[in-house]
Amino acid sequence: MARRSHGLPMPLLEGLARTGDGGSLLARLHARLRKAILDGALAPGAALPASRRLAEDAGLSRNTVEAVYDQLESEGFIERRHGSGSFVGSALPERELAPALALRERRDLPPASGLSQRGLLMAHPYAGEGAPVGRAFLPTMPALDLFPRQLWARLLARAARAPGPDHLTTGDRAGFRPLRQAIAAYVGSTRAVACAPDQVVVLTSSQQAIDLAVRLLTDPGDAVWHEEPGYPAAAAAFRAAGARVVPVPVDDEGLDVAAGQRLAPDARLVYVSPSHQFPTGVAMSLSRRLQLLAWAARTGAFVIEDDYDSEFRFRGRPLAALQGLDEAGRVVYVGTFNKLMFPSLRLAYLVAPPALAERFVAARALVDGHSATLAQAALADFIREGHLGSHLRHMRTVYEERRQALVDAVAGLGGRLTLGPIDGGMHACAYLPPGRDDVAISLAARRVGVELRPLSRLYLGTPRPGFILGFAAAGPAEIRGAVERLAGLL
């Protein structure tokens, strides 16, 4: 056991030379001495033991101690005086050497001191969010076990072997052009989106697209219509940008445009998910769509259309996008491949109005430059060679089977849970009777391996209790088992 070394507190040397503690002896001794100085355990001007004595007491070589002292001297923590010894730097301000103590003494500081108001708004939505406990019922999570990984690996390898440095240099700020061409053709044929490749901007996620749009199209204090209930991360992005979020009710025809005009007639921006509203699942009627576009054209407002999972339609063909009806250039269309393929892909896109396309590209470059080119090249081939269409057709069949398993299982709960419309998409909105605590039930469900997202947290005003039940990631047997476990909690 190490003996006490003159001038050093005992804990500094305990177990220092023990193996298996990670890091070299030099690094561990340096870290301990540096921390003792910063915490105030070694005061400015305090004498340090001679290197020989410290080496003996700590069970280290003298060369190790000398190297540590030299490093601390070069960093300004200690002073070495020829013939006198080594000392903690006398010029170090004592107050700043104990930051933890200083913070403890400042009881007036808020818990998140140091963050700006914008920082507090940005950090709040996902603070404390735990890791998922199971595949049922993760919303917007695809069937990862059914994705053609070997095919994707071949496409990635092909992109990596491409001759020349094109895939290794700084990418196009708007995105890999062959991918933008493929996206324009894809959304034109499947979603009736009217666009040219130059209107497409490749991003990492729909969240990045929403954040980019609100920062480009609004000033602090501008009103933004937000669906009620709606996507909470979008509302958080709007608040972080300084916008005033106005909750506009959703009924069985989608966003109530007349209510929005009454609540905030001067709104600068509208956020909608018209083809499959999140979370209720309703589709916006044609009359409401035309009403919204006419109002936007008349007032100069813009509309963010989040088309996050409308490829999956179980009754009839997928609904055409709102953007295809827009003749005034007021709609920013947002789509993502992360929910269609797999979340770690990190590739999404927006279709900007023609007059704003270059501005979106410039702003995207300011945010983070460009997306990874190799993945974009592989995705371009995945779309152009028909693999995406084939995969989506397969997933529609799979998700329909899983949707039906959920419908049948919930029907056995005797009315304790009521499903909203699920004509498409990857999740269902399930409602509890009034007065039930969906947050408490979701916490209890996590303890039995069921992932429930409380519906009440998706309201900005008076909430309605319920859950978001994602059915795409789990097989029918897993869905039935999760509903059985949920039955005991209801």
C-alpha cells in the first residue's frame, strides 16, 4: 500500500499503481494531480513532494513522476524552481481553482445555467427520453428485419469502387445530382409532386428540413400554425427559432383552416401532414386543401407539407400530395427515406418552391455542408433500379397484416382502448376513456417490455389521453403479446 507522501492528500496515491484501472500510470498520476489543483485540494503556492519521494510512496518509477511534473509545468499548473523544489502555480487564481465548489455556492443559478433561451428550447424536447424497450409499439419504426441488407451492401460497395475521386470529395450542397434526379422522378410518379431536380435539397432528416424551413421563412415573433394534436418535434423547432406556435385543431377532415384563420390570420407559416396526419391518421379533405392553399396564396404564407409515411396506403392508392395542387409556390414539401428504409440511413429531402430553391441550398450549406455522398449514390441506384418500389410493395403487404393483427387484438379489450382511423401509415392512434392517465400507463408498460408513447404529450392545449401504437416494426405474434400485456394495465 502506498504511504502518505508529504504535501499530498492520501486519496491521491491510493490504488494509483493498480493494474486494470485504465490508462497509463503517467496519465493517471497527471489526471489526479491536475484535478487536485483544479478542485483546490492543492492550493496555489503549495509545495509538492520531490519526485524521488513521490515515486517511492506511490510505487512508480522516478522517470514517470518527472514526466508528469514536466507536463504540469508546461501546462502552467506547477512551477519548478531549481534548488527549491516543485510548487503549485502561485499565479493561479484561487477562486477559479474550485469550479465545483463555486457552483455549489451559487444557489441562485438555474439547473441549466449557461444555456441561452434558444438553447433551453432546443434541449427540452428529448431531455430524459429513454431507449426503447421493445419493437411494439414503436411509432414510425420500419420492419428492419425485412430490409434487403445484402442488396444495400452491394450498392454501397459499388459506389465505393466507382472510378475517380467524385464520391470522396466535397459533395454538392444540394445533394448528389443523380439522387436528386431520382427523387424528383420518384415523387412525381408516386406522390404527384410537381418539381424539377434543382428544387430538391437532400438533407439528413425531415426534422432538419423543418428546422431549415422555419429559420428561412419566419422571423422571431411570427405566428406558425401547428396541428393540434401534432408532431411535437416540429413545434419545438418552431419555438427554438423564436416563432409563436399557434395550435390549430384537427378534425375528421384534417387541419381546420377556418379555425386557423380566426386564431392567427397573420400567420407566416403552416405545418401540416395532410396525407396521413400525425398522430390521428386522418387525411385532409380536398376542400380543406384548396382552402389552405388559397389562404396561403392570398396572405403570402408558406406551408410545410410533412409527407412522412404516406407511401403505405391500405385502402385505395396513396393520396396525392398537397404540393401538386400548389400553383402559387407556397408549399415546401418534406419527405424522408429514414422511415421507409432504416433510421440510420440519415437521408431525407425537401422540395423547395422554384423561387426559393437556391436560397434553401445556400442555407443548407451553412447548417452542415452536405450529406454523405456514398450513401446518396447507393440510394440513387436503389431508386433508379426499382429496388425501392419493390421494397415498398412488399412492406405494404407486411404492414397490412400487422395492422390487422393490431385491430383484432385491440378489439378484444372490450372498449378499454379505441383505435382511430388507420387506412394507411405505420401507426395507429389509440384513445383511452376520459380521465385516464396515459403517462402513468406508459411508464408501467415499459416495465413489461411494451413501448407506448402517450398521446397527451402531443397536445399544446387541453390533452386527450391515449397512445401512439406503431405496428410496422413488430410481427403479428409480438403485437398480440404486447396487447395482452397492455390489457393487464388497462
